[in-house]
Amino acid sequence: MKIDATCCDAEVRYPTDVDLLEDGSRVINRYIAKLCRKFHLSLPSTFGEQTRKVYLGLVKLKKKSRSKVKKCKWFMLSYLMLDIPSFIRLVAVNGTQLLDALRRDEKRTLKAIVTLYHQQEFMYRNDTNKVADRIVSIFQPHVRPIVRGKSKSSIEFGTKIGASVVRGYTFIDHHSWDAYNEESYLELQIELYKKRLGYFPAKVYADKIYMNRDNRRFMKRLEIKAMGNLWGDRPRKGFPRPNSRRLWAKGMRWKTYSVPANGFTVPTISEPSCRKRLPVGLVCAIL
């Protein structure tokens, strides 16, 4: 059985604070206009145009300094703080039938906008970028950032799944919209293998993150052989990598000499050299 964890991309726009605030202001003003048009009510004063003007003034800048972004966020938070009570006042004065006129997804988006405002206001007041259960899209409020550390994108947005491959078939053993440590689900995936096929796997191929002490002890108790890179490819301090160690055992040695440069003597330089008893092909590969 081969197991690994990955992230299924939710296809959301990269979340910046000003983009999220502009989305919240635009959507809540659209809901206010929709209810007023449907129930023939007078449109209250809102700040959607002012928010849009401040947003465009920032995004059109070639260089966006930290102070300008923070000032823009302050204006947009202030305008959104006035638009949310306008919607609440509209429903409170004219009855809850206005709220019932919204669809289920619109009610969910409206709740996400209120939560988004409180999160952004907390981060602005405390000058931080971290908050619990941070909303990255008001249209998909269940999506959470997943730190992956890849060169393409260090953070992905979607659900994190734990998959296992058995005889060419892939099974989704676990999934979560919140980030989690996959090493704690190794026992679950082995138990699901036993439930599907009736017996435990003979070998488990996994990354080194799965091979902690508890998981290795668990597999040893079930007589399951752990395969893969158990200890990682990071060598011990002061020791060469395993491949280099094997080459040294076959006859590699180091020679040290000084190289003069512009009349001065630079520090010693070390380079590998081979003894004559090494094969010619190995010598060429090393050189």
C-alpha cells in the first residue's frame, strides 16, 4: 500500500485583504438593492461606490506601499461597518420576510461577510495576519489555506486528503477542509485497508513524515514492513551522504593544497581524488 497526502485545489482567487473587503461591500450592497427592488422599498444610503473608488485607487498603483494598503483597508473597513448595519436596519424595520426572500447560498454568503468583517477588523487592530478559521473566499467560506511549501505555491486553498494506492486503485481515506498532520492518520488508513481486503498489507510505502516512532511501533506490532525514505535524505552533521560514504569506502580520499592568487595565499582548497584501484567508469563519473 502506498499512502500520501495532497491538497485538492478549490479554484479560488488568491485572497488579499482588500479584495475580500471589496467583495463583501459589493455583495452586501447588491443584496440591499435586490430586497428594496423586490419589496418596493426606498433604497437606503450605502457606501458601495466609495468603497469601489478607494479599492481602484489602490489596485491601479504600480507600487503599493504598506502604509497605503493599511490606509485603504481602514477606509474599506469603515465603509463596510456602515453597510452591514444598513442591511440589518432594513430587515428589522420591514420584517424578517426580507431575510426569507434570500436564497440559502445568499444567506451563507451574508454570514461569511459579517465574519469576514470581524476577522479583518481584529487583524487590523492587532497588526497581524493570523486569525483562527480565516475566511479566504466569501463565496466558499469553508475553504481554508493549506501550507504545502512547494516551489510553485507555498500555500494552496482547498481540501486536504489522505489517499492510498492499492493495486492501481486509489482510495480517499480521509479529507478535511482544515489543515492537519497526516502522520496521525496512518493507523486509520491501515485499518481501512484491512476492512476492504480482509488482511493487513505486507508493506507500506510512505514519506518520512509518516514514519514517526509511534507509527513504526504500530507497524512492527502488525508485522508490516515500512518502506520508503524512513530517515530522510539529510545527512548527519560532519558526515557525508550515504552515496559518498560508499564511494569513500571504495578508495576515495581528499587532498588539500594552497592556491596563490594575486600574490596572496588563499585558504586551502579540498577536492576529491580517486585511487588507481577504482574502476575507470567510476573515476569518470566522479570527475
